[in-house]
Amino acid sequence: MKQPQWRKSTRSSMCGSCVEVAPCANVVKVRDTKDREGGTLVFDAQEWIAFTVRVRAGYFDLDL
């Protein structure tokens, strides 16, 4: 079984809270960079696309 190729955002060092993602076949895996053994979320490709579209559109921006 091929190991996932994990990567994190180039912006991940900005706030200290980071996640890593790994595209695998028809899913995308997500884990916490600081707790890599703590579990992995798995999204199908369409869910991941919908999520990233909303992130880029500012849907999840916080009014701080």
C-alpha cells in the first residue's frame, strides 16, 4: 500500500495551527500537524472541492 504524500500550506506558520493534507485515490486525508498520530479525517473528492471553494470565497472568515 502506497504511503500518503502529506503536505501543509505555505501559510501554516502564520498562526501556529496547522493541518496537513494528502490526496489519495478518490479521497483527501487531513490531519493535525502537531498530533500526526491523533487521527485522520477523510473527505471524498467532491466534499474537499466544495470545502476549498468556500474557503477561497471567505465563507469561513472570522470577524475578529
